[in-house]
Amino acid sequence: MTIDRTSNATQSQYLLSLIGKASFSMNQTQDQVASGLVSTDYTGYGNKTALMEATRTAVNKATAYQANTTIAVNQASLQDTQLSSLSDIANQLRQAMTQAVANNNGTTLMTEAQSIFDQVSQILNAKDANGNYIYGGDKDQTPPFNVTSLSQLAALPNVAAAFSNGTLKKSVAISDGQTVQLGILASDIGTGLMQTLKDIATFDAGPTGNFATSNTLSTAQSNFLTSELPTSISAANAVNSAAASNGFVYNQLQNSVAHQQSLQTLYTGFLSNVQDVDMPTAISQLNQDQVALQAAEKVASQLGQITLLNYLPATTATG
């Protein structure tokens, strides 16, 4: 006679299903704890997949716009510094002319004019961090100001021939369908100054010029400088106007960066709510799953060893 085990196939199958569920749940929770995500594939997100992908696209787009706009902010800041310097230089030219007339002495005028020419030329041909000419427009690989000396400028038929910049000003996209014009052309900020310098150099090379030897200005020299002053003032005004416009663009770009940062934070937070796991909850669940799996495995192991003998009363041996 044999003593059969009391467990049957149905009980064993049930326990195996419990073990399977507990094992699956524990593996899933382990993946969540390890990755920090609700799921490592799309199946774990169900009907939230499309929403999650749309949000991720929005995050990437906001990040890209922010990066581009930040670069533009840096360029606008650099332009602001250079335009401020150019404004100071324009005022120096006007003051040099005014003082020559006031002092009735032009001996230092051409020396000052040459220095101003060199400073303006350096700004007009400035490059950015990538080696592109800042004021070249769509021709940023070519020096926008092509004259190297004051005498060469005086020899040109007109001041426009001194500029080789393009005609298209650079713009930056700050959001979908919205761009901001950032670029400034060398000819826009330099023509007035170079016209004044060309006029002075041309007059100086003429029969009534030669300021360097003029301890006392002649009537012709005084009249020329007096008539040229409005041109120098207009040149300074053009630079100041460009500086003001650049300042407006700088503020607009700064506001755009702040807006993009807010959008990025908003979208990133929303994405986190969808895909990031609640770590304390996940760890607690993992502990529960481990306990449940261990308990199911222990019961299954014990069930396989139970027979009717486990329930029979113990007998005492007699002599």
C-alpha cells in the first residue's frame, strides 16, 4: 500500500501561476528601479505613448531653439560692445574736427584721422568665434571692408567701393515661424564714418589741404571743416541708431531664452510625470514582490512533500 501526496495537479498549477506572476512583477519592478523609468519600451506606457513622444519632441525643440538663441545673444552682446566703441570713435572724429576749427590749428588732424580709420577698419572686419566676419552679411567669408589705408580710401571713386559685404542680414529662429534679424552690415554702420574720412583725406591731398603744416588754418581749410561737421554728426547718429536697434534685439533675444527655458522646464516636468517612476514606491513594491515570490516558492516546495502521513497521529512503539 502507498501513501499518496495530498496535493493535486490543480493546486500545483495554481501555485505555479502565482510564482509566475510574482516573478514577472518583481522583474518589472527591478527594471524600473534600475532605469528610473516606468518602462524601458513603449508597451509599458500603453495609450500614453503618443503623448510621451509628442512631449519629448517639444522638449527637444525647445532645447534646440534655446541653444540657437543663446548663441545669438552672445553675438548681439559682442555687437553691442563694438558699436559702443564705434560710437566713441565717431565722437572722437567730430571732436578732432571741432577742435581744429576752434584752435585754428590742423597739424594733428590727419594723425588722428589715420588712427580713427585704423580703429574703424578693425571693427568693420571683426570676426566671430567661428572665424566668420560679423558684419559681412551673407558674405561672411570675405572681409566686408576692403581698404587698408586712408590714402587708398581717398583714391576710390566713391565710398561704396570700399565695402564688399553682402546684402542679406543674418537672422535666427527663436520659435516655430518666428525669426529675429540679428545681423548688421558693415556698410550700414561704416559708410558715414568712412565718407567723412574720405572727404578729409581727399581735401588734405588737394591744393588747399596739407593740414599737417597748418599751424594756422586757412579760410579754405576752416570752411571745409565747418561744412564737413554735419556729415560727421550724421555718421555718429547712424552708429548710435544701429546700437539702439541692436540693444532692442538683444533684449528680445534675452526674453526669448527665458521663455524657452520655461517651456523646456514645463515639458521636461510633464515628460517626467509620464515616464519617470516614483522611486520610493518602486523600491517598496520591489520588496513586496520579493517577499511574495519567496513565499509562493516556499509553499510550492512544501506542498510537494506533504502526504497523509503528515496528518496521522504519532504512534508509540510497544514491547
